[in-house]
Amino acid sequence: MKPTARTLLAQLASDFTELASPEDRPPKADGPLGWPGYDGMRAQAQARTGETESVVCGTGRIGGTDAVLLCFEFGYLGGSLGERTGDLIEAAHVRAREERLPVVTLVATGGSRMQEGMRALVQLQRVARQTALTRAAGLPQLTVVRDPTTGGGWATLAAGADVVLGLPGAQAAFAGSRVRPRAADPTAYTVEAQHAAGYIDQLVDEAGLHTALARWLTLLAAPGTGGAAGAEAAAAPEAAPVPYALPGPTACGRLPDSGTEAVARSRAAGRPRAAAYLDAYFTDREDISGDRCSGTDAGVLCGFGLHEGRTVGYAAQCGTPTRPAGYRTIARLIRMAGRLRIPVLTLIDTPGAANGPEDERAGAGPAIAEVFAAVAEAPVPVTSLLIGEGGSGGALALAAPGRLWVTPDSYFSVIAPESAAAILKRDADQVPRTAEELRLRPQDAVELGVAQGVVDTAHGAPRTPGVRGAVSGAEGAVSGVAGPEAAGE
């Protein structure tokens, strides 16, 4: 049996206090359309649920974070949205902005209320306006998709949130079950399908919902983490510290002697990848998933984590050609972090953008352009570390100008040496020569002014920002000249 709105609120939040209802509209028999029997339907719904409307709104604490909570009661006319539902949702968002609290919406609705006609449907515009104002105020919005979430509730409150969690098995679709094509596959209208298509970030069962919400609120809104709560929201956050380099199979901190060696080390099977770097850097983290444009990319990791008690957003390539959906997810992450005043760390590792026919049809160029623009426009500092291959513009898109560092097991190049040789009509045996001429070693990136320095393979500070001579030694060893913590200047 599905929990009622108040049962679910009691399970998730402590100290829940219901918001005072806004002043009721002047009563009109059977609503704005004079729908025969509408007053009786509402009376029956109230008798059955104990509620006077389809949503319960209030403030409460989840984990250690206060939030405004909106929970739909599906037993009240299918959780449908009417004029008074709009009144309550608007009042809740106003309260959130006044007190600078995050908003958590637990959706279970069949859509707009037919008995109120267009007066109900236009509530979607009102809801969209309120969520936009809350977003502009730099406050995070989290949504939980319950069963069912269809119609305008999915198209506004659910799908438009910063982070969307879905309860397994729930319906999630714009089309409700009674208006879909007869032959439609029902599995296409589930949270699992929406998650696979890039519209839901995580699937969380009911037993784990409290923990998931508490973790997300800690990352995005808890005081002291760099999130949006309190007066911290107005101040520009400090940049994320540069991670140290994880030792690779041929490491020992020595820099490569040749371009060919640099490429080989960056492609070595045992070299640490993005997941290892994220695990070493963060004490806790949560991923977002999907580009909100019908795509996901398993070769990209994006989300938020805690580093030394402070929240940092991350966008990391995992060593594979990055697909258009991956770039759009990265752009989404950077823009969300900007709104929430959270610094960003990007980890660069790709042979280049995926370039098959399907990738071109999916908009590879525009997707890469989105990331270039997101980094250029970011109102928060972006710190970048090249951890492996830096293949052409598909890698450079993630690199913050003036805030890029490199590891000893990495290379950056205008194009992979094999491709460069092919373009220059050179034979395969000329690839090593081409690699040397491209000057793609990590120390070359520093000397050319592309990167700020080569990071240590220990917990020490990276090389001094802006010092191009930070690489020295006959054997190509990392210079021992340490400076202030990089990216924090």
C-alpha cells in the first residue's frame, strides 16, 4: 500500500510544520466551471484523505538540513493540480526564497484537474514561474518521482528540478495511462525508462529515500559546504584545490622523455582513471545522470562531492570518446553549480569527441560548444586537471583557461599523433616523429603556457601557478619548487 502524503513526510522529515494556507478564493459552487458535482467530489476526497487539497506544504528537517517540503496526496482527486493547489505551491516557494531554504517536492499526480478546465491548466505556468524564481535565487530544488507522476506535474515540478530521483516501478510520463496509444509499450512510461533516457538522475527505493535526500541536501544546501544556504550564497566561492596525481604503472613521478612515451603512458591499461581520482579526492559524492535531452554517456561522471568538508561539483571524462550526451551533461553540471555558487573540478581524459554518424546526428558540435560556453560563462571558479589523454577540442572544452594542471601520465595535443600523421599524409612509421613535432608531453603543455604546472604524485601542493619553468631536471623530473595551493589564488 502506498503511503499517504503525511505518512511519507513523517518518514522523511523531523519537525515538520505545515505552512498556513493562503487566503481561500471566494467560494463558487462547483468551482470555476460550475462542474456538476465537483463540490461533492472534493468533500468525498477530504473525507477519504483528511486533506483539503492535493498537496501538503511545510518546512521540516531532513538529515541536518532544513527545507521546504511539498508532498502530493494522490488520494485527493488523483493528486491533480487545481487553482488552490497553485496557491499552496506558490506560497511554499515564496517561503523558501524568504528563508533561503532548498525545496523538496514529492510528486504523485495525474496532471491538471479537469473539473477546473483551463483555470487548472494555467497553474502550470504559475508553477513554472515559481520554480524559475527559486532557481534564480540560487536555491536547489530536488524532486522525488512517485507513482504516478504524469501530465503537467511531470512536465513542470518533476522534470524541471535540479536533481530528480525516481522510485522504482513508478509511472513517469507526460501521457497518463488512459490517454496513451493503445499499442504503446508500458515500460516506456516508467522511471526506469526516463532514467535510461537521461531525464532522471538516480533510482532510489523508498527505504533509501531519506538517506538519499539527506546526502543531496548536505551537498547542495547545508551551511558551510559552499551551497546556497545563508549569506554565503552571495559571495564567490574559493576555487577547488587541484588533486594530486595518482601513481600510474610506470610512474615514480618521472616525466616522459618523448611524445611517444607520453602517449603510451596516458593509454596504459593500469593508469588511474577518473573514478579513482574522484574516490581519492572526495569523502562523499553523488552523481547526476543524463543530459535532459534523451541521452546519457557512461564515459562521463558528473555530480557533487565533499572535499575537506566543502562541496565541489565535478565533471570527469573516463578515457573514452565523449558522446554528445556526455558534453550536454557536463554543461548541465557546470551551469547548476554556477547557480548554486559551488566551485567545479573537471578531470580531462579522452582521445577526443565521439565522431560516428550517430554522434553527428546527435549534435556533437553544438554539444561541445555548450561546454566551452558553460566554462567561459561560469560565475564560479573552474579548476581543471588533465589525468590522461587530452585529445583535441573534445578535451579542451573542459579545460578552464588559466586554471589547467597536468599529471605526469598525460598528454595534450591539437590531435592524436596517429591522426595528425594521416592528415599530413605521412606513413605509420612517421607517427613517433609527428608526436615529437606536436610537443604534446605534459612538460611541453607547461612550457607552451597551456597548463599552469605538473602536479605532484603525492599529497603535496602542485607547482606554483603561472610559473612556466615548473618542470626541470635532466631526467624530466617534477620540479621541487612548491607554491601556494593552486587554483586558490
